Amino acid sequence: MLFRELSDKWAYDISKKPISVGEIWDAEVINQSIEMILATNLGERMFNPYFGFGLYTKLFNNINANNAETLLDNIANTILKWEDRITLVERDMRIIANSNQNTLIIIIPYIIKRTGIKNTFKKQIYSNS
């Protein structure tokens, strides 16, 4: 009887208690969300093939002054689409390339809407080549 009940559902919560209620407005959680959005390849998320950006597939392909601006615009648009708890400070967004060390640093300043606190997502990415 129990097996039949469980097999009809995708998931079964045996505790019947919610893990959290409402939204979390913590900067660390928002930074994790931004990283997840940027790192997820389009089509990778089941049931939502439009989620994500696929940052690692776009990097280290001859980034220069011309296409870095387009890359930053695309990053900003994707974050704004999926993360509605923040306002980006787009004029301060940066991509810093260091060809000697094969690294890129992505800097994305934002303001948390509910608290007005300014924070910055910063990610250094290394190339394997």
C-alpha cells in the first residue's frame, strides 16, 4: 500500500514541514544564484531549457574590447531575467582578462532590492589551455 502511494508521485515529503518560506535576501545566496545562472548551459535544466547562460562555453574565445561589451550585456540580460531580487549596477560591470595566467575575472555589482545593500559578485575563471 505504501509503495503504491509513493509511486504515483514524483517526490514525497515525509516531514510535511517546509524547509523555508518566502524568499531569501542574503547576499551569499544571491551570489550562489548568479553563479548557478551563469554556469548552467542552455538546455541543461530539465523542464526549463531556456534557463542559464553557459558562461564556460563562451569564455576564452578571443575576448577583446569589441565582444567583451556584448558579453557583459548578455550576462546582464540573463541575470535580470532569472534573478529578480537585485538591480544590477551595469555601468560598473567588468571583465578583466589576464592572458599571462589564462584567467578572466567577472565583476558584477548589484543592489539587493529589499534591503538596498550593495554587493558584488566576483568570479575568477581559469582556462585549462
